[in-house]
Amino acid sequence: MAHAYPLQSINSRRLSVFLFGVTAAQPWYRERIIKELYEAGLNVVVAKLASDHSENVLKAIHRESETTMAAGIPSCTEVLPGDFSVLSPEVRGHIRRQYGEGCCVLPLSDYVTEYAAEMSGNFAEACYPVQSAQIVKRKHQLRALWNQLVSSSPSLLPVEYCYLELPENGTTPVRSYSQGFDDLPEDTRLIVKPDELSSSIEIHCAASKTEAMVIAHGVCERLLSRWREMGKHIGTDVLPRVVIEAAIDRSCKLHTGGEFSIEFLSFREHHYVIGITQKWTGSNFMEIGHLFPAESLPAKLKFVVEKAVASLLGQLKVRYAVSHWEFIVTSDERIALVEGHLRPAGGRIMELVENSTGQSPIASLCKAMADESTSFSFDPHVSCGLFWLIPEAPLTKVNHVVRTATTASPVIKDIYINESGIKAAENWSHSTDWTTRFAHVLAIGDNVAEIMGYCRHVASHIVLYGERDGVPAATPLKLAIDA
């Protein structure tokens, strides 16, 4: 049975937007998006699934005092059952009476896209079919769709894969292969990763098919022993499912790693390019830097990737959404899709876009939903980057984090330091997964070199004081891309 928190100024003349996954959002993002939606002219309804307790997980990771849901911004919260099919007729009637027939949805997490799609289709126009949410969430299914598309352009690269599922009852593993996977040599370099989880969790390299299968079984075991418990907190069941893919040959002529993402805004089944983000990743596949707009992408490939992702959005029958698609440029300058998400980008990419263009993609979509406008402009006026920070030399123990000089500047848009997280981490040297990214800087500038200079200056004036093997020691931070 759903119940609503006390309502605050729900305006019957405004379109209502149900915001799914907001409790799983980073603290700085949570309040920002509620404010954006309200200022775009919508009633904001935080749709919290009864099975979602992610706020408790984030509280432990960010170790911040409990924050309110955008204090002072009119909004309300509806607590809904974890399974949409058990939403009672009484609750459905309450939602229609309270928010009208034309409400829309906006999912912020991969784990709520199916629920959001089903709810939107039951109360108004569906954002996209439930099946499309399932395809994009399951990496091997999206890979199959991509591999069908590549025949349309020699600039697109297919990626061969094997899907593996280990039934928990000990029966024979379930396997399926792409058309060319069996033809790959035994010593092919492969990537092993969960089929459903996001946030760069449990991604591993293998030097051969045999090694990949061994790693895949280990990943399945850890999905159950480590990540299933966290999955319960965010309302999703983590299953022992992995995908093994041929490693994509990354270009060395572009920035390190040759990785990018492209953001799209879909409205009335038309798909508008927001822009392309340049991304740096560490040795463990964790993202360590973002730049918008991308500088290193060859101009001739911009149209190729725009057309390819727009085609995917069309096949998925996406009606409205802000979506995020990650890709790699190969050494022979072809595009290979990494994965996709039918929700806005994380990693503060939406803020990079807004700082660069002056327009918020999420607010732009919601304003269009509210007043039926179709004018979208995301022309960059300045570059904006975010770079994660790590210590120059790890300390065994950290007692204090000190800014040794003022870092206030109009070009520095934000400095995030999770001091409690740094203190709690032993020998912190780099991010092993998304839970250990403790510090970053967001800045604007004319180009990436200028932005990196600003961020390096900030990093050098953040100093960790503590011990190294029992001896008092200190170390400044540095950009993770400089490691």
C-alpha cells in the first residue's frame, strides 16, 4: 500500500513528475534536481519504492549528516510497493486524483527504469516500453542490438560476447554467444563484467577464454557474497549473471583511453543530441576525469555516433528521456558501444553540461513536458571538467584533511572532499570502486589544459595529515589522471 508524505503546495495546474531513484542519488544531485524540476514548472513527486533503502547505504559511504529533500522546495513523497503489479486499485485511484492523468516519470537509476516505464504507461504516455528498459539494463541484450546495427556503417565496430548465468540451485550454467564469439582465438583479450550492475563494479581483464571463464565464476560468487546485500538496499536482486566481451582496442592517438559518452534528450520520439563528454579511466576501469564538450573526438566521428545512438533510441521506441551512452574510439577510428542507460548521466556530467551551455538537460526536458515546447539548445560557451583526486603518497592513517590556502575562484565551481570517508579508509591510494571516490574538483575554462591547471592547483592545497607506518606524515592530493 502506498502512502504519501504531507503534501506541500501541489498545484493542480502544474504537470506532476514522479522522480524515481532520487534516494540513490548523490547528496549534491538530490536537492539540485528537485529544485530544477520545480523551477521548470512541475509538481515534484519523489517516488520511493518500499524496497529501496539506498539512503542508508549512501549515508555510510558519504558519511554526511542527513540532508533534507531540497528544503524549502514544494514537493511530496509517495511510497510505492517494490513490485508495480501489486499496486492496488485504491492507490492507482489516489494517484490519478492527486496528480492528474497526465503525470510523467523521470528515473535516475538503472534499477528503477523498468518500474518507471510501467508506471508511466499505466498513468499517461509511456517514457519507453518496459522491454526497452530491460534490454538496456541487460548488457548482453543491448550488445546484441548494437551488433545488429553495425552493418549500417563501416565506422561502427561489433563486439563479440558470451553471456553466462550460474543458477543458484547448482544446475548447468546458462550460456549464450554472439555469432562470432566461437571464432575468436583462445588467447583473445576479454573483459568480464556483471550483466546488470553499473558503476564500474567487478570489471576484470582476461588474457584468454579459459581465464575469462575462471574469472566469470569468481565474479558470480562475489555478486552473491558481496554485492547482493547492497543490492537489497537499493531494491534490486543481484543475480549471478556476467557478460564476457572481446576487449575493445582503444585509440592511442586521442586522450588516454579513447573513451567518451554521448548524452541525448528524447521528446515526442524525436532525439536531440546534448553533447559528447570526454572521459578518462584508471587501470581498474573507474572513471577519473570528465570534460564537456569533448576535445579529442575526431570531427568525422561525431555524426557517426550521433546517428548510431539515435537509431538505437528509435529501435527502443523511447518517447521521452534524458539518456547516457558510453563508447570507445578504436585505433582505426571506429565507434564501439560500451553500454547505455535510459536515465541521465551520473558523475556530475549533467552539471558539466549546464556549466558549459547554460542549459540543464533535465530541466529542459521537464519544461518541454510542462509547456509542450520543443526548443532545445546545448551550444557550449565554455569547457567544464571534473577530475577526481587521490593522495600523492598514501598514508597508513589519516587524522586531518586541511586546505592549506584559499581555493576560492570563479572558475572553481565545486570542491568535494569526503573527509570522514578518507579517514576511514586504510592506505587510500586510488578508487577501487565508486564507494572510494572521496574527492573531486569541478572547474570551467577555455580548454582542458586550463581546467587541469586549475584543478591541480586546488589538489596541491588539500593536504592529508596522519601517519605512515607509525611515523607522522603528510601528503597533498593530486589528480588521479596524473598517477
